[in-house]
Amino acid sequence: MNPGLGRFLILASLLVATAGALVAFAAGRTGSQEGLKWARRLAYAFAALMAGATLLMEYALLTHDFSVSYVAQVGSRSVPAWVTISSLWSSLEGSILFWGFVLAAYIAIATWMTRDRYREYMPDAIGVWLSSAAFFSFLLAGPANPFHTVPIPPLDGPGPNPLLQNHILMVVHPPFLYLGFVGMTIPFGLAAAALIKGRLGHGFLKPIREALLLPWVFLTISIMLGGWWAYEVLGWGGYWAWDPVENASLLPWLTATAALHSMMVVERRGILKGWTTTLILATYLLVILGTFMTRSGVFNSVHSFTQSSIGPTILAFLAAALIFSVVLLATRIDRLEAEGTIEGAVSREGMFLVNNLMFVLLTFTVLIGTVFPLIVEAVNGKQMSVGRPYFDSMVVPAGAALLFLLGVGPALPWGRATREQLRRALLPPLAGAAVFLLAGLAFGVRTPWTLLALAFGGYAAQVTLHQMWLPLVQRLRGGDSFANALVDGQLRRGRRRFASYIVHAGAVVTLIAIGVSSTMKSEGEYQLSKGQSASLAGYTITFLGVEDRAEPHRHSTIASFAVLKNGTQKTILHPRMNQYETMREPIGTPDVYTTAAGDVYLSILNVDRMQQSVGVSMVQTPLVVWIWIAVILMGIGGLVGVIPGRRSAAAAATAGVTLSREDGEGSPADGAIPRPAREGA
Amino acid sequence: MNRTVLIVGLFLATAVVGVLFLGLGKDPQRIDSPLIGRTAPSFALREAGTGDTIALEQFRGKPVVLNFWATWCAPCYEEHPILVANARRLGSQAQFVGVVFQDTEEKILKFLRDRGSAYPTVVDDAGKTAIAYGVGGVPETFFLDADGTIVAKHDGPVSTELLQANLVKAMQR
């Protein structure tokens, strides 16, 4: 009964989403309130049906109902429950269903949050969301149907790909990625609605910003989780390989980050409206491109693309979305009138422009590097790959430039500044630059790019910390109590500002840690017999022996190494080699000793049981743990910026509450003052 | 209507979709071996069971199907009956040779006893032949023409259709 009910729910969701999109667009055209009401109802109905289908699939997985084709494909009675639950997103059809579920949740929440506001824009926004929903329902109803009936159900199934059971990060990485990817549908719909209406009012920026920021947080975390997984599992000691799948997740992140910045300029100066909407539309298009590149979800094909039948369908959708976006921009971009101008190049808004330029440059660099092999093969039939040298030579300077902007941008005041103001803003952080530079030299950094990154990073760190706590300092100077200054100045009024500098602090640490870890790492390969040692970068490893362990689905060879520093034993590492029944090649699992200063990373290259000797690759990487920590900090910063006080701030503003002066009137502590909402409707 | 946006946008859209469309249906895991079109690296290896030395050169004059495999590899079980059936069917028209990849002779002989064999299997003890052919994992199958030139390579288990298609290529040369 399950597969039939599942197919019914999917077909019903397709019908409801299509009807909802039509009703919503019609309501947008006529301005009918009744139409908008019906569009909202259909949006909720879509969400309920899609959630029902997903829950039904989870139920089928947990009860091992092998009459459902997807369960027969990935289910197994012998795997633990957490594997069964997460196998929803372990393979193609299920991952599309999961996509539909996440989209349903986003649409329901976004429809609810905007229920009594933005009436002018909402019909078209809902129309765009439900069009996207209709496409994914269509995929589930046809090319990627997980609810086929298996006529003679097997007694047991193979279980999901063993790699997915190998590490806990593989369970959390995909949901974060989907929350990031799918969530970009919401700002896409809002920006498209603004274009359809041909105006982007000041009051409508807030929902767009929040709708963009939340998935941005998830995407940021998920990119880090993917790198961390690669580091912990793949055994080559790195966290980023410029693999097409990794690039697929980075591309929308770059444009979304650019949009979050350009939106500040729209808010402040009323310019860059068309540009900002372009970035938001591009973000969604790159999400679809990424989905196409990985077939559906990142997982069922970490390295292959478009071998499944849904490739052409997604490409058709991408083409349609591209044409929709281009035509929309071409016909409406001139109507989004600019309300101001840029007053000086050396100003906050000038730096935002440079920032946007860098992000767009990076997007094109990565995009071209990713699709270039396809172009070459199409032109002359030769196979080639674009490797690290290309990406490094392009991305390292851009990364350094971004680190520079992270310092100089926030230090500069908005608008035209006097020479004296510039001097006061730009000179003091040179102290931070000097400190970081000298620290780097003291620790033996000699690579020019790394030294440059440290200097820019030190500058940016000082600016960031100064700007982060400015409202608090100003309030304390004004005689406010510390508690009040902290709660009201940092967390309530200045929340958005505080949040953005938390993100900046995370970004500074991330960029420095990437620079140092990628240029300062030491690597060695050793062939060790039992009792033999090898030394690298101050650490000594001693090979203690190997043991074999047989498990039902795999056979493991586990080596033991003592890790010593200055003669004291720090830990024992157990890198292993796993041979899965279903895999052609053995999979190594490295083991890592992590400290704040750096990691020692061991992975086995080969094992000679007769001689009791192993080949081991040892990598010592400084600061690598700070990448994970700092990206989580960026995520926390983003959440601080999006979660609390949503209604209260707007309510206070519309109620005409006079803002207290100690928020820094006439000072650079700008984010502390919520602007009164000038509602479009 | 902003013509610049329209033209630039449509150009970018067409370029991206066009390139991706051309990429459809390609298998990105397939990497053409640089050995294709070159003379196959020669070898003289011990035949499993008999201990006779078998040299690649002795098969000149007819196409050769060189299959690298091991008993610990699941897809090798899947393709073994297909290889045996085709070797029997083709008889003297083509020569099949199995090359053992990182495995013991004892296990190989048991496998062949249990599952049948129709062509010689040689033991690549030090793995030098596998290295010369750039074998990355098993099964991998090379197709040689009558002059000993590699005309095709396949990663993963073979099917009858694939064997036939590649042997046709090997016979046309």
C-alpha cells in the first residue's frame, strides 16, 4: 500500500504546486486579495503533501517495506537505525524527495512569516516558489520516482553505499547542504517578485536579506563540513581539492556573499538595486547548476555527473530558469531606480563595490575552471582536467584581496571622508598588521603570499575587533551600565552589526588558517618496520604493529603508531585500510592528532604482513583546526544576525519609538540604529 | 528593455547550457588510457597451475583480450562467466588472457576450478605488468589488435556487447 500512497501524494503535490503557481501569478497580475489567499493555502497544501510523502518514505525505510523501490535499493535490515533514517538522502531518488521536503518547509515558513505583509510582492514570490516546487514534484513523479512498486519484494536490501556509513560527518553534511541550497529558492522568489513589480522598496530589503542570510549560514557550514569530511576520511591530508562537486557548493556561496554585501549599499545609498537582484537570481541559478552537476544531491556521485536520466530534465529546468531570469532582468532592471550616487571611491560603499568585483571574479574563475574540461572535450575531443595550479594562481590573489578588504572596508566611513578622517581610520590597524607579520616571521613563515595574508589578516583582525565592540565602548563612555551596554548595545539594537563582525572575525581566522595551513605543511612518506620511527616537523612516530579486524561488510587492517613530541608520547594513532565487499579498491581511513597549533595526520599507503612493515604518509599541518572553528563562528554570527527580534525591531520602528542617542549618532557605529521601515504596501 | 542585459545574459545562458548539454551522457570516470594506439607492454609470466611461461608476443596474429582481475574483487565474479563464454564461442578468432592482480596462485586456482576456465591465466607476482599497463584497480580489460597495439581499454566488469564491440575494433585494424 505504501508505494501507491506515496505516488498519490507526489502527484497531488505536483497538482497543488502547479495550481498554486498559476493562481499566485494571476493574483500578482490582478492584485486580487482572494487570489493571494488561495495561493497561500495551496502553498501550505503543497508543504503538507510533500512532508507527508517524506514521512511515508521514512516510515517505509524504518519498517523495511521492500515493496517500495527506493527501500529495496538502499534499505537493509542489518544496519543501525540512524543509517536507515539518513539513507533517505543517500541515493538519487531519495535525495530529490529530501530536497522537496526541505523546499516544502522553507515555503511553508516563508509564507507564514510574510502572511500579513508585503502584499504587493507576495503573489509573485509565492508563484516563483511554487513553480520551483512544481518542478521538483515533477521530477519525483517521473524521472526520479522513489515510490515505484516492487512486484516481488526482496527479503532484505543491500543498504546504502558503505562510504556513507563510514563517518558521522557524512550524515550531517548533506542536510546542511540541502538547507543551504534549497533555501536559496526563497530569496530568488522575493527578488524575482521585486523585478516583476519593477520596484524594490526599502521595506522589502529586510525579508530578502533575512531569507538570503539563513541559507547562507547553512551553506557556509556545509562547505566546511564537506572539507572536514574529506580531510578526516580521504587520506591525502587536504580539505579542498577543487573537485567539481566542491566547486558546485562554493559557486552559489560566492554570489550570495556578494549579494549580502551589495544589499548594504542598497539599504544605505539606494543604489545597486539591479545588481543586487542579479546576484540573488544568479545564486539560485548556480544552485540549480550545482544540482545538475552532481545529478541531484552531492552524494550519490561524489565524482561523476549526469549519468542518470534526470540530468537532461534538470538541464531543461536550468535553461528555463536562466531565460526567465535574463528576460526579467532585461525588461525590469531599468525600472529599479537608483536613489543616490557613490560619493567617493575611498569610502565604505566604494569598498563594497570592490568586494563585489572580487566575489564575481572568483565566481567566474571557479565556474570556468569547473566547466573548462567540458569545453575542451566538446571542441577537440581531448580529455583534460583543470587542477590546483590554475585555481591556486587565480584564487590566492583574490583571497588576499578579500582579506585586505576585510580590513580596509569596515575601517572606512560611509560617504566622502576628509583626509584627517581617513588617517584616523586607516593608520591604527597597521599595529595589528605588524604584530601578525612579526609573529609569522618568528614562527618561520617565509612564503610571500602567507606573509601578506598575515599582515592583511592582522590589520583586518584589529579593525574587526574594534568595530565589533564599538557600540559597547561608546555606551560605557556615555555612562551606561556594562550589562545594559552589552545587552542593548551589542545584542539588541546593534545585533545586526555585532553579528556581521562575528562573521568577519570568523572569515579573517578562516582565511589566515587556510593560507598558513596550505603553505606551511610538511609531508613525508616512510616505510617502517615494527619498532622503527620517523620524524617530521618536530614530531616522531613509532610503528607499533598491525592487526586485522573482520566485520560483516568490510575487512580492516589497522596500524598503530605512537606519536611523540620532544620525547613525550602524545597519543597513539590508528590509521586503517578498509576493504569493502562492494568496492573495487581498498579505502584508507586516516587518523589525526589535533592540537591548536597543528595536526599530525597519518594514513597507510601499503601493508606488508609478512615483514610486519607499513608504508605510511605523514602530514603535519599547522592551524588546520581553526578553519573548522572559525567557519562555525561565521555560522553563529549569521544566525545571530537572522534569528532573534524579528518582529520587535520592526514594531518599534513603525511605532515611532525615538532611538536613543548613545547608539552612536554621527559616529561610525552605524549598524546599531535600526532604520524605520518604509513599507511598500 | 535593457538590450545589453538581454544580449549578455542570453549569451551567457546559451554558453553555459550548451556546454553542459554537450557534456550530457559522457562518463567522467572514463579516462582514456594513454596507452591506446601504442604497442602493448610485453610480458613473459608464469601460467597459474602449469607453471609454463607465457609471453604476450606469442599471440601476435590475432586480437588479444587482456583481463586484469583478482579473487577478492566482486565485479570480477560478475564478469568471469561472460569472459569464459565468449572465449569459448570465439575459439581461435581471439585470444583471452587473464592477468592476476595482487592475489595468490592458490586462491586463483580454486576460483578457476569452481567457476570454470577457457583461457590461460598468468601470475603477475611483483605487479610489474599491472604497473606497465597503468592498472588502477580490477577488473580492467585491454583489447589488442593482431599487431599487439592497444585499441581499447575498459574499467569495470565487461558485458558481451562491450567485448564484441571492442573486438570488432581490434579486428578492423
